[in-house]
Amino acid sequence: MARKLESLLERLDEATRLADLREAIADLRDVYEVEHLVYHSVKSGGEQWAALTYADAWVRTYIDQNFQNVDPVVLACFRGFTPIDWKRLDWSGRAARQVLSEGLAHGLGNQGFSLPVRGPAGQFALFTVNHRIGDESWNRFTRQNLHDLLLAAHYFNERALLLDGDGSYPNASLSPRETDALTLLAAGMSRAKAAEKLKISEHTLRVYIESARFKLGAVNTTHAVANALSRGLICL
């Protein structure tokens, strides 16, 4: 699993254009051997951007039919903060059944989960995994991969915002894990030692560091540590 996450982080680190992220989402789909992967971002002003592997015909149909207004996946994710397994949603309504039947007709798999991601200034995004597989195999897949894909969703969102020129975080605040990661690095620990101290993998530690760097507008890890110290976000 670590290899798969590492593959994504390296791919995203190389991205210099939004178009590179569209290639990265396709590569990640192949790495995880699933039917589709989707990243869809909506800013507070309504501007949207997506990197996805769905068929163009399904995207056009979805937009033309305004399915986002009745899609149980979108509605559930917009209201919550936790990953949503599609099978746990209510598809009994007429509009919801139409979304599902149209999607299946356009090549969607029968299984899916979507991860809501919230960014600065009201930005909202969905990171979706879709596959055609039986229930038992799907449950096994989600148990094995959900944590890594959750980290990937946040990292992908941050990279997309950065490349889109909307990566500023005024009055940035760090999460407890981001604070811990930068504090240990500021104290002189290596990444390996910091990960061991926090009882997480180095790949997970890297996600926290990159997230903090992005929030602080830092060009590298050293800059992020210095920035956090100067703002009083971490202390030694």
C-alpha cells in the first residue's frame, strides 16, 4: 500500500500544470486497478475543475441533466466530512434511480466511495473511486486502501489549488498532526525518526509535511518550519 501512495506523491510532485493532474488521476486509477477515479473541485464562486476518467458522454449527460442537484453521493458528501460508500446511500427515489441507471449505462461500476475535501474560502471537492466488483471484494479493497486514498485526496486537492493559483491560506492554522510533524523536524529529527515517534509511516508523515508546507505558502520543508516558528504555530 505504501508503494501505491508513494507513486501518487511522486507523480504529483512532478506536476507543473493542471493538465498533469489529469494524467496523474489516470495513472493512479491504473495503479489501484479500479474502473474510475475522479477529482472534482468547486470553489465558493462556483468555478469548477475536474480530473477524471469517466467517459465524456457520461460527463455531458450528468451536466445536461443537472444530476448534481439530485445525486445522493454529492448531497451526502456536501453535508458531511467522512467517506461515503455508495451502497449505504438511499437510491430509492426516482431521481436517484435515474442517476444510477444512467451512470451504469455509461460505464460506471456498481461500487464506489467518495471522499469529501474542504479547502480555503469555501472550496469543496470530491475524490471518488468507482469500480465493478462484488461486495465482498469491494469491502476488502476499501479496508486495505481507504486510508491511503484519503491522504491522496487531500494531497491531490492541495496540489490542484496550488497549480490553479489559489493556494493561499490566510491566517493558516495547522492540524495537530501537521504541528507535530513540523515540531519534530524543527527539533532536528530525521523524517524516519519523526515518523517512528508519531507511529506513522514515512509516507504518511510526508503528506502531513506537504500539507503544512502548502498551508504556509512555503517553498520547501525548511521554509515551512521557519514560517511556522515565526508565526508561533510551533514552539521548541
